Amino acid sequence: MSPRTAKQFEEIRNDKVKLIMSTALQLFANKGYDSTSISQIAKTAEISKGLMYNYFTSKEELLSKIMMSGVNEFMHFLIIKDQNNIKKEELIKFIDGNITSLKKNVDYYRLYFSLAFQPQVFQILNKDFMLIFEELIEMFVKYYTQKGEEKPYVKARLILALFDGVGIHYINDIENFPLDEIRELIIEML
């Protein structure tokens, strides 16, 4: 048997990181961050605790990587071609992408919203996480300013708070929540 190549080692590493992150996400979302130990994650992922530390230095780093991965997916849908002329259609694509993400990644959003109500845990997340949300607020403020809204900051915060509320209600009542109809109302608010 020939020795593994650098590419094969990288693939193995990426597969282990994905396994650890998806296992931790499920446990954090369903058992709670504080109630989940590194040992439980390792056991559930069927890897050694020591191997976990080859990939993540701490539970805090693991949480941060999971949350940043989700935020990056969330922001992936925001494509603004001209910051001085933000188009409603660009924001509709952002909303649609995030509704699809919400439906597809329920565990991630369950974790996100549970952390939002735990300020001491939420602070673990790095500054990049908070900067992304500040950029999002700023972009909506620009959009509403360009539309001539009287209170663009207030409107921007309202629309983002609405996203959070929709997410919370959806993950708590997936079967009955009228997500597609609410999408239409959000678009009307743009």
C-alpha cells in the first residue's frame, strides 16, 4: 500500500472537521451548549477526545467555527453590485436564500437563537461575527436611506428583528408556520 498523499491527508482532515462540526452542532442545538462536553461530541462522532483537540483547541473555538460557518452561508446570499444603488431585487434574493437556509439548517438556527438568549455564551463568538451583523445593518440603513425613509436605522433594525422573530417561530412550529406567506409580507416591507 502506497503512502497517502498530502491531498489525501487534507481530505481526511476536512472530513473529520465536518464530522466534528456537524456532530457538535446537533448536540449543541438539542442538548444545549453548556450541557454538551467535548467528550460527548467525541463519543457521538466515534473519534477519540484527543483527536478532537487536533482539530479544535477548545469547545469555544468549535462553537465559533460552527457559528461563523452559518453566518457565512447566511451572508453568501447578499450580493449588492452597487452600494450607492441597492436594488430591491438584490434584497429579495437575500431573503429567499435565507428562507431556504432556514428550512435546510434547522439545527443551526435552533443553536443560534438559543445562544442569542445566553449573552455569556454569545460573547464567545469572535468579533468577526458581530462585524458581519453590523455590516448587514449598515447595508439595510443605506437601502432605506436611498428610498427616502424617514427613519432608515429604525426600519433596518425592524426588518432584521423581523427575520429573527420569523426564524424563532419557524423552528418552533415547522409544520404549521406560514413561512412562504410571511416571505411575501417581508418583501412588501422593503
